[in-house]
Amino acid sequence: MSELLVIGYDNAETAEAARKKLFELSSDYYADVGDAVVAVADENGKVHLRQMVNPWALGAMSGSFWGLLIGAIFLNPLFGIVVGGAAGAAAGALSDYGIRDEFMKEIAATLAPGRAALFMMARNLTSDRVITHLADYGGTVLRTNLSSTDEAKLREIFVQAQKLDHVA
């Protein structure tokens, strides 16, 4: 089962650093990341999502490939690339991979201007190694899909990490 964690940070740079660490841990097989998105509230309070995968680009790339292939069959590969790329970009814009954008924007709307949140969906995300590394970046647990007991343990790890930062 995939675990969902949303952690709020004071700024986008810290959220991006935590996401980078999550990817490092994923490459070391500590977590199987399905999606990791940083949501940032600008000075006007508008929410911007920094996706792991750009659906427009992914759709355009896929569509261009298929357009080239079909265009080559009909002896007009350039036309196939253009049409396929445009169709793929449109399809990519209409699709939503990973964590739903509406859900992220709804949660991120509660952020104060300048603050950010890291949305993570993965397997084994709450293993001790992953959580202690993420807690090193500070932050506050905003939302999870964990059981009440597991969520309480997670929140306590983040509170303890913040206390250690203030002591050091």
C-alpha cells in the first residue's frame, strides 16, 4: 500500500532539499517513490506545484514518438511529429499522474505566503531511516493516510528533530 505524507516547510528551498534527499533514499532502495511534489505559496498566496514529471512534456514526447512512427508509415514523418506532439501535449495536460493536483492545491491553500509543502507518495516511506532523514530538514506534518498510531509516532519524530535543532 502506498503511504501519503504532506510536510510543511518554511520555504521552497528546504522542501526541495527534502525532496532531493527522498530521491537519494529511493535510489538506495529505502523507499519506492511514486510521486513527490513541492507546492509553494507565492507572496500573493497563489499555489504553484513543482511536479516530479511535467505531464505536458511527457505527453508531447510520447506523442511525437508515435507521430513519427505513423508519419514514417505514411511517408510524412515531419507532419506526424508535429501532430503527434501537439496531441500528446494536450493529452498530457488533461491527465493527472500520481497525487491529484486538486488535492495538493486544496491542502497547499492553507500555507502562508512564502511557505512550501512536500507531498510524497511511496511505499515504505515511514521506515525509520527515511523518516529520520526527512526530519533533519525540520518541517511540520500536515497530513498523512497513516493509522492514528503511526501518524502520532511520525509527528513525534519531527517534534523531537526540531527540539534537537534548537538545542544545537
